[in-house]
Amino acid sequence: MAVAVRDPGSEYVLNHCTKHLSRSGPPPEPGDEAAATAFRARIAEAWRFPIVGFVREVRPDDAPPVNLVTFVYKTTPGDGRPVAVLGTFGTLYEPIPLTPVLFEGEDTGYRAVSVEVPVAELHLYKYLVDGRFVLDPINPQRKRLANGRTWSRFFTDGFLQPIILEPWELRILYRLIDQILPFRSGDAENFLRRYYFGLNRDQRKAEMPKAFRLDESVGEVNAIDKLLARDEAHRLADYRICLKQIDRALRQQNPFVEPYEMPAEDFIELYDKMANGVTIAGWDYGAYADPKFFLYLLRRHAVTTAFAHPRYAGNVGAAGWAYLEFRYADRNKKTLFDWRAALEKPLGTSPYYS
Amino acid sequence: MRDSFDVVVIGSGAGGAPIANRLVRQGKSVLVFDKGPLLRPDYEVPGRRSDYRRDELFSSGAEKILRVPGLANAGVSYYSSHVEPDINDEPHVYRGPDNRDYGTIEGYTAQVVGGGTQLYGGVSLRFTPTDLRLKSFNEQRRSPLKDDPAGDVKREARDWPYDYATLEPYYAMAEELVGICGTNDNQQKPFTSGNRYQPPLQPNPISAYANDGMAELGRRLGSNIEPYRTPLAVITRDHAPSGRKIPRDAAGNPDPESAKTSYVNRYGDPLGLKSNTWVSLLGPVAREAGFEIRPNCVVTHLSSQNGRVTQVHYLDPGGIARTVSGRIVVVACSAIESVRLLKLSAAQDDDFDRRINQNPLLGRYFLTHCFGGARALMPGRFDKSKALDADWATDCCATDEFLEANNLWAGAAIYNNTSDQALPLSLFRTHGSQDLDTLWNGFMSDVGMRADGFIKFLDDEFGRGLSISFMANQVPQFDNRIELHPTVKDKWGRPVAYVIKTWHPHDRYLMDTMARQCGNVLRYGGDPVGRNYPIQGQGAIYMAENALARMANHILGGARFGTDPKDSVLDPQNRAWEFDNLYVTDGAFMPTSGGANPTLTIQANAFRVADHLLTRV
Ligand SMILES: Cc1cc2nc3c(=O)[nH]c(=O)nc-3n(C[C@H](O)[C@H](O)[C@H](O)COP(=O)(O)OP(=O)(O)OC[C@H]3O[C@@H](n4cnc5c(N)ncnc54)[C@H](O)[C@@H]3O)c2cc1C
């Protein structure tokens, strides 16, 4: 299918890239990986590239949801070398040219193109600069393929499959987070079952595959995977190391069952040890000195992903908010958390905000 | 590219926008610079989708790690909004109690067209007449001041170079042109020009406790001063001066209540109902021939000849150095950044240096507010997700009688916060930590809050928290100051701002006194019979671990105005002494910080300066 290229205007592009990309020193030369790494390291939020935003034109109500994905390449003003992007979101034989971004009619050195990409997708791409394929020097997300080639990667809102965590890591994480969030009490569990069941068929088809063991969670494990793949990739190392320690500690605690199948008590015991700074048998303190720190991190991630806007892939179908909506009501059964009124359709019901 | 204008305004927030608005309307050519992006409300986007989102991760997003070498807190986490500068790129550094240097996000308002008014709560109070004459008031006072053994207050307090009556018409102008709702009955400030407020929306029901508690406080203090609806920069009716309209419901009727979403404080408003300076003052003149705005451009320094600023140097969005000139140059970058810009200019230009540093006051008498309050879990639960930032306010702790009775040098406005902790993530991330530098810490370390403990927390807190805040003058101190940091540089290699400040003993006394009154509002309001409702706590920012960083988003002073060139940086018209065409109009001009949130006063003063500039160009 042909890619829909959109022009959100240079103001849009500059609005989203200046803060991050305007800085002293020349941009890296195409293909100079060392220079790109150094350049990228100075940008606190390099993960914001490519820019995954919203289409600015009017779209028909029934149009399938898409993100506006804007690729930005930085060179020096006046550089005439052509820049294009080639990726799995389009055809792999037709690079899409980036064009100079102008400020008051003058070249800024940024090259950009915006395309529509359906939500909940993951794609690989490369830039073609002056006839040569290069990785995106800004976006730190990369994917190494089986053939040894590396591509740049991005994903759109609400992407459902795990990107970087292994199945065993996801399973343990799911059990650990159970101990933190309120969704495992009898009431909450029943609520979630009913809530998901109550979604209409189309919604269910869209929502159900999203969440790992959705009936008892709101998709927070999947969303943590997204956080570690992009916004907080600097925390992936903590997860990699600690999940290994946790797996080992659980096996020492209970040698008879696979960790993810252990009774809740085993997870609670471990949680308490981590929380109280008690020495944990099987934990390699040389590899990770402070289990409590990891617990703190996990607490923040669990609650963020369970209650943030569903575009971040947790809080699936807004189940986290719906839980609060259902739990808190006045005497007349009128909810005391009417979150829908402020939010965009179809998630919310605001007639004004989209 | 056009490079000369009648007026060049640097910074599009509260101090800059009123000037641009007035001068463009009078046919002058005005160029506005802002470092930040021009994010538009929905009605300026064809598909009606604003870049501002009702999304809790827009106000405080993913974790970032402070990595600035040499700072004592390198390695800490921070969570900034989508329109704050990145503190790794452009840190503000402050000196901690251990004399070591720390990075902080506290000293920024917002880096976006509209500045801090994009994220603000919109509380738009006037200062009292006494706020503008604290020197005279304290010289004539009858009761002694508490905790001021060296007589600092009498020595350092300054009267403003004009009185309340002079500012009053400009308050009225600001209220009308910016678009503010509220009530003026019971305010302890004269409204001689009449009431220009739009009517307020229905208060959130939880605020009834605040209303009742404030009324009782007034009775107990003996003044019987009643509360009033907090003036908020939110339109509730179609607003002719800016052309903004209230959304219409399916039947075609205006639906002003739709503004109450609790995505207010720290959120840009996608619908443009919050009266930030873009939607209220700049957008409405954007099509006029004289108006030009250059967003995403950072002004790096000014150069001057014989007391005239001849060139404004800036980096365009691509980082290319360019210059423009203006017959008048207005600096309004928010006080810390304005002082920094002036100091960076002085470092590069002898003429500029000699004139701006004709006395040692630039950067001195930096101010924020004495700030704090009290919090309680109220007996009832309410839907706090339908709220604006504040519902009720009282001036009963701002009267001269109250100051005399309590041995205080200056008073405070007291108001209730309604939208705070209304949404789930804001409840969690501010649990146990109220400031920007320590977000999430309280939640993360409250490890007992898990599973059923988590549900208990929600049952206790969700929809039940009510906080009462005070906003009061901070004693001006010569040593509280902004400097250029000797070693830390921003991403362009320019020295960053260095904040050095402490709290005066009288500040602490004042904060304790006011926090107690805020606690009383809750004690009285939560228990109409015994008037002794249990509260969670009361306190003030001087007690915080990072007390020396805390600024409550109110960045004031550092280039104070006055009538004596030896005692001030700016003249009474906000013109830098020794310069012909250089004006500073953000909060930096304030010699005292006022007993209320500062923005309306910054705007009113800027409208006043605009009238003066019209006599010059
Ligand atoms: C979350 C929050 C809540 C608040 N709530 C309230 C409230 O309820 N009531 C109240 O009165 N106040 C409130 N404030 C404070 C209010 O925002 C400020 O008082 C007000 O915006 C200050 O106006 P200013 O003109 O000094 O600076 P700003 O409005 O911040 O404007 C400064 C502008 O200058 C730009 N700039 C800086 N340096 C440069 C440069 N070198 N080149 C080009 N541009 C530059 C910045 O990007 C910014 O847009 C709040 C602030 C925040 C952040």
C-alpha cells in the first residue's frame, strides 16, 4: 500500500525538534557511527525520534487510527546531498525523500518527511543519504536482524507485542507486579473480568490480544516492555540483571516449582525482603547492589503503566481508570471519577477535545 | 528575513506578551522571540487536534537522569514536562546547604510560546496596596517584628516606585484583556475601575469545606472577612478581546463547565480556554501586519553602543547565529533567564557591561515566595477530576491589622487547591513529595502500599484530599542572587544561571504563622461543630530537603526597579538605568514579591510599560 505522506508544515517539525537537536558542534557525518553515538549521547530525549505524533488534517470519523510519524535528519544548512527514508512502513524499494525544513525561508539544516502509520505497529527503517544507507543517528532504537544487519526501529501508539523482554522475564514480571497493584484482590479481579467481557466485540478483538493475561491485569507488563524499549531504555539493564537475580532467588526459596508458577506467598516473601533490605539468598550483590532500588523502579513503572493514557500500551481499554470509576461512587451510584468526560473519543466522551 | 523592528520582545510570557499586544494594536512593528515551540490550541489546527494533550505523562514524563558533571546530585532522576527545557542541556544550578552545587528543575516556568502561562494554574490575584509599600508600612508600624533581630526588614524593604492607585487601571486592563473569571466582593483591594471579571464556574463540591473554613477563620480573626471566588485565568464566556469562544454543546449552547478537567496545573490547555498569553494576547494580533513571532529561537546576548542596544543576537532553530535590531528592546525571559541574558551580554560587550553594572545590583535581591499550606483528607469523597486550579480565596491574612497583630512584615493570600492530586498519576507521584525535584520518591519508597495496602491508600485518598495554600512576600536579601555559574555550561557552551538564596528567619516565622492559618481553615471547615477536624499536616517550603531550590514557579527580582539609580537596576518605567532603549518586564523588576501569585501583576505592569512605550515609538 502506498504510504500517505503529509505536510504538517515546518513550524510543526521545528516545534518538535529544536529543543533536542539545536546544540553547538557539527552534526555527525553520514555513516560515522562513533560521531553519531557521541551526538546522540548528549540528547536527553533522543528516543523522541522519529516523532510519533498526530495527524493535523481533518480525518473522516471512521478512518482507522494512525500516527503521524516525522523523520528528522540533521545536517548543515546548504548541504545539497539528498536524504530519503526507506522502511517497512512503506515499500522497501521506494525511498521517500526528506525535504529541507525552512525557517523564514532559510535552510535550517534539518531534513524531514512525515508519513501516516497505523497505530500499534512496529517498523524498521534506514536513511539513504547521498546514495548510502545509514542508521538514524539520533534514534537510539535499533534492531539487529538474524542476518546480522542492523536497522533503526520505531513503534506507534498502543503497540501490543513484547519488543525486548523475554517470555520468562515477562512472566516473572507479571507475578511481581501483582504484588504491587490493586488488581489482584477478589473485587478488582472480578471487576476486570466483567469489564473486559463487557467491551463490545470489536473492542475486544482490538484489546484482548494486547494484554498478557489480560483478565487479571491492565496490560502493565506489556507497557513496561515499551518503556524499556524506548522512553526509559536506560533502565533495561536494571531489569535484565534483576530479573535474573529474582529468578534465582525464587528458585532458592522454593526449589520445587517454576518461579512464575509459584504461589503468591513466594513473591510476597521476596517483595518483603527487597523492601526491607534483608539479605536475599541467591541474589548476586556484586551484579546489583541494591534490590530495594529495583523495587522502587518497579513500583513507579507498574503504577505509571497501569494508569497512564492507553496510548502507552498499558491501562488497556482504560481498565485502570475504569476500576477507579467503578470503585468510587456516591450514594446515587454516580461515579466519583468521571474520567471519560474530559477525554477524546472513542476512549472518552468529550464532544470538544479530540 | 526582516531584521529591524520598532520593538523586539524577548520572551512571550506574562511580561512580554502584553507589550507586543498593545504595540501591534497601535500599528507598531513588533518581533517576539521565544526559545520554545509555538504549540497551538485546537482551533488553530485544521484537524482540531492540539499539541497539548490531556495526558498525565505530558506534565511529568519519563525518567531522565541528571548527568551534568560536577553537580552534587548528578545521577538523580527527574521528570519534566514536554515544554520544560532539559536540565542536562540547560541546567539551573543552586547552592545547597552544604555549599555544594546542585541541579534543579525548580527555577523554570516553561519554555514555549506563552511561557509559564501555558502551564500555570491561572490563579490571578492582585497584590494589596500594602504589598506595594512595605517599606513605609514597616517604618510606621506599631508592633515589633518577630525574628528580625538585625532589623533587615526595615533596611531591605522597598516601596514600589508607584502606588496601587497607579497600577489599578492596569490590573483592570489585564483582567479584561487576558480573560479572567472570579468575584471581587470581599477582596481587600480596591476595584476602582470596576469589576472586569467573567463569572466563575461552579466550585467543585469539595471546596465547600474550604469556603466554610475560610469564613470561620475570618470570624475568629475578628475581621469577619469572607472568602471570594479565586480569580482564574480561564474564560467562562465568549471573550471578545481575544475572539475566543466557549465550546457549544449539541444544542448549540455554550458549555463553559467543560473547562473543568483537572488537566490544569502543569498542562497546556488544548482548547485554549485557559488564558495563556498566546491565546489571549498574541494569537489575536498574529494576523496584523506589524506582528511577527520567531519561536524556537534563543536570544544569546545583546550588544549596545552609547547606551542604545543596537543588536539582538540569536540562534535560529537550526542553530545559525543571526541578529536583528529594534528601536526598543524588551527583555522578558522569566527573571533567572533575564538576569542571565543581561550578564552574558555584559560579559561580551564593554559598553553593555559598564552600563548594566553601574551599580552591583544586577542579579541581587532575587525573590520567590514564602509558600506552603496544609492538607487534610476530608470526610466526604468528591469527583475532583472536574476542577480548575482553585475555587476559594481569602484576604483575611493580608490586612494591616493582621500583620500588626502577628508581628509580620507582610501578608499572604490564602486559597484552596482543587485540581491537585485529582488524577491518578498525580496522586501517586506527588504522594509524600510536592516539588518537582523529588517527584515519585514518596510513592516509590512507600513499599507498604501494595495490593490491599494500595487499595486502602486509594480508599483513603482518592477524591478526598483538600489542600489550602498561602502565598506571601519573601524578605529581600542582598545575598539572594543570580550569578553566572563559573564552570557549568549549557548545550551551546554558555555559562548557566547559578541561584544562591536562603530563607530569612522572619520568612520562617511568617511561613509557620501562615501555614497554621491554612491548617485552621481545614480544621474549621472539616468539622462545622467542634471546629477541630484532624488534618494530615501543615508546613512550608523552607522545611523541605531541597528548601534552597524551591521557588514555587515564582521567579522574581534580580533587576528591581526604583526611583534611585544607585538602589535599583531599572527606572520606574522598567528601563535599565543608563540605557536609552532597554526594558526588562518579566518578574525580575519586583523589589518585593507580593502577597499573592505574581503573574497578574507582571501582566498589569507590562501593560503599564506598553503605554509608556507608545509615547516613545
Ligand atoms: C506549573 C505552574 C503553575 C503556575 N501557577 C501560577 C498561578 O496559578 N498563578 C500565577 O500567578 N503564577 C503561576 N505560575 C507562574 C507563572 O507562570 C509565572 O509567574 C509567569 O509566567 C512569569 O512570567 P514571565 O514573563 O516572568 O516569564 P514566562 O512567562 O516564563 O516567559 C518567559 C519566556 O521567555 C522565554 N525565554 C527565556 N529565555 C529566552 C531566550 N534567551 N531567548 C528567547 N526566549 C527566551 C521562555 O521560553 C518563556 O517562554 C505557575 C507556573 C508554573 C510553571
